Amino acid sequence: MKRLTAYVSGSVQKVGYRAKVVQIANALSLKGVVENTLDGRVKIIAEGDDDKLRWFLEAITIKDALIQVTSIEKSFSPSVGEFSRFYKVVLQGETDSRLDRGVEVLKDILGAVKDMNTNVGGKM
């Protein structure tokens, strides 16, 4: 078991990135936490098997309509075992799951509009 500490830069706050990270971590049975930092990055601590952590790192390098990961500063250390699950830190005044679901719907709509534009020969 290893521990990954990562600082993710790019367009990663207020775009549903932390919710995606939680989904990916849970799918890989990782334990840890994801939170926004004051400097605009996202901090992730994840613990699990070495292979799963490497898959996790690939999966969290997201580039889509809203999320644009530009870099990930990462370090590995021995697992500490302090987490019982993977969760997202939500501070007072932040919205949570409703906004995350809204972001998903908006991404789907944006994708559909782009497809429609392509289908009509870019004349939209």
C-alpha cells in the first residue's frame, strides 16, 4: 500500500473536478480526500495499491469542456491508513452534490450542441 499526495493545477475549481475524483477513487477502492486549495489548485491524498494509484493518476488527468488539468505535482510515500473511505472536503458556503450534478448535465448539453454543429456542417 502506498500514499499519493498530488496537487492538481488548471481549470479544476468550480467545474465538478472534485466530484469526478471521488467517483474515480471509489471505482478503484482507494481511500483518501480531495479538497480545493486557496491558490486555485486541488489537493488529493489517496491511499491504495501501487497499480491502482497509477491508474488513478491517469484517470484524474481530465481535459473536457469544463475541466482542464494542466499539471499534477505528485509524490509517493508509505500508506498511513488514516482514511476509512474517499471523500471530498466541502467548506462552508460551497455548494456540493447539486452543483456537481448540474455540471454533468451542462457538459452533456454542451457536447450535444457541439455534435449538432458538426452534423450541420459547422454552420451554426
